[in-house]
Amino acid sequence: MTQKSDFSLSRNPFERGYQNQNLRIARTLLITCGDDCPPIWRSLHASQSLLPSDQAAGFPCLFGKDFALITEGQDVPAKLARQCPSEGIACAALYSVEAEDTEGRPAHMGDFQSVEAAREAIRQLSFETGFYSRCWEISSAHLTEQAWNWLERQADKRTPSSFLFLPFRIPCSPAIGLKLISTPWTDEVLSATEGIDGAWRLHEEHRRAGMPECLVEALRLAALADVRILVFDGDAPTLKGLPLYADE
């Protein structure tokens, strides 16, 4: 068998979308400061974070590179005012939805007129009504012949519960599926749910049982992305970024 790529991946190919647990709402002010200047956005300083939007939008403000302060009707400490050398008008208070992408970089999802609309956007993005993208069907070309044979043997016998996966055959199909348990397989989750001191111990148990390395790595990546059902099928598409194997 010839390996077309290796395991030095820049990112986990099973990961999709934004990290749901990191979706958050941030209120920002749309500030204008002159006819010739483009509008800017700033968050209110923490000391004014509880100020209702109707007491911020339409009012004069001071702003610096990090935050803004509403001045009308507000007691602004001189120390904070010195950090905001520019003046403007807070034309609107908007609610932005922010997140991190799969590589941990900040991402701006959009702006909304009300906090209710922003919360609804997060509800839609985080799929709170069900679990999506947790079932994958990928090509068996991601496994060597040795790994496929090992998986077939496991599907035909009782797999130890300590493996944290259950292999199964799919009737009328050459495909083999696995149900992954206690995902994601991180140190924190495995310690809390299974009493396993480090995810590496689980992977080492798989290796001691004779699991070929390509399958160890495929399951590790899938479990880290919180995949619960993983199906290997020769007729399924390949997964970009996951190593492929082919006959010499």
C-alpha cells in the first residue's frame, strides 16, 4: 500500500463550522465623528456596560482605540476620559455575534438591531434543536488493507468497552461503521467521564490491541471533532486533508 499523504495536518479535517461554545454576543456602538470620517465601531467601557441602548444610541460620546464612553447624562471619570481623546455621536447600538473559527481565529458573524435577534442567530448557528455534522461517511481508501481487516474482525466480535467505540456492519453493504463514545476525546472529557488520565492512554490501548496507526489517527481526529458515527465505505467520497492509501 502507498500512503498519499501523512498525518502532519495543519487542521483537523473532521472539524466543521464555528465553535458553538464560543458563540457570543457583543454590543457595539456605531460612531460618527465628522462628515469626512468613516464610521467606527467601539464597545462601551465596562463601567457603562449596563447602560440601556436607548440611553446610548443618539448621544455624544468619547472614544479611544479600545472603548467608548457616553458623556451625556453620565459621570465619566477623568482617568477614563483621558483614554478617549476623540469625540463623536453614537448613532446606533448594534449587537454583533462573534466566534472563533476552527483554527481559533476571531470571526465576526454579523450585526443585529436587537439582542433578541442576535440570540436567535446564535440558536440557529449552534443547532440547539438537534445535533448536526456528527455523522460522517468517508471512503475506506483512508484505511490500509491491514486496518480494514482489523476493523472487520472487530465488527464481528464483542469489542471491549474500554475502547470507547462500537464497530458494526451495515446490512446489504460492505461499509463498516463505528459509534464513538464519550467524545470529544480530550484529556478533560475523558478524565471526567471515563476516569482516563490523558487521551494518549486511550490511543495507546488501541495500539496495544493491534489497531493500525492510520485507524488510530482517523478515530482520534474524528473524536476530537465530536463525531459520534463514522462510516467507512469504498463508495463514499474521500475527506480532504485526511491521509489516503492506494495499491502500489
